[in-house]
Amino acid sequence: MFLMNKIKQFISTNRKFILQLLGFTIGYLITKSILFIFLILIFTILFIFSKEIYDSITNKIEFIIGIIGKTIKSFLFVMLYIFIMIPISIIQRIATKENKTSEKISYYIEIDKRTNTTSFKKMW
């Protein structure tokens, strides 16, 4: 029971390190590149011997990844707007010009109903 508590405490306090090791391991399994093994070793050695250097490096990496993520998100929304929204609106405008009739279609119904004070006092 003591060991399980220690393991849970380690996982909860060092979640960033575990996720990085997991990501590098998955990267190695997918690409079979030795670079991921070196990254695992470097980050593990930094984590064990110099926690401050490890934290500063991972914070910088997270900052760079955040900037890249915001840039990619903005770029994808611009591409979505240019290649999907604008052509759809142009096609819709062309289609409505071709189907335009001389009479405007309106769903407004004109009602001539007289109202007085008693119609508002006892409505139901």
C-alpha cells in the first residue's frame, strides 16, 4: 500500500515528465529514429539531476508549442474562410440572382384587428 501511494504521488507531481517520455516513446515507435532515444535520455538525466534546468527547458518548449499552435489555428481558419466560406457565398449569390422573381416573397400577414382596453384586461 505504501508503494502504491508513492507511485500515485510521483505520477501526480511529475505528470509533465511522464507525458513527455510517453510522447517521445510513441515518436520512437512510429519513426524508429534514434533522436527520440537521445531525447528520452537527456530529459531523464535532466529530470533526475537538475530539476531547475529541466523545468526551464520544458517551459520554453511549451511556450514555443503554444505559439506554433496559435499560428496553425489562425492559418487553418484563414484557409477555411478563403477556400470554403467565400466560394459558398459566391455560389449562393449567383444561385439567388438566377432564381430572382419580380415579386418579393414575404411571409408577413396583414391583420386588421381592432384592440381596446378590454382585450388586454381579460385575455384568458
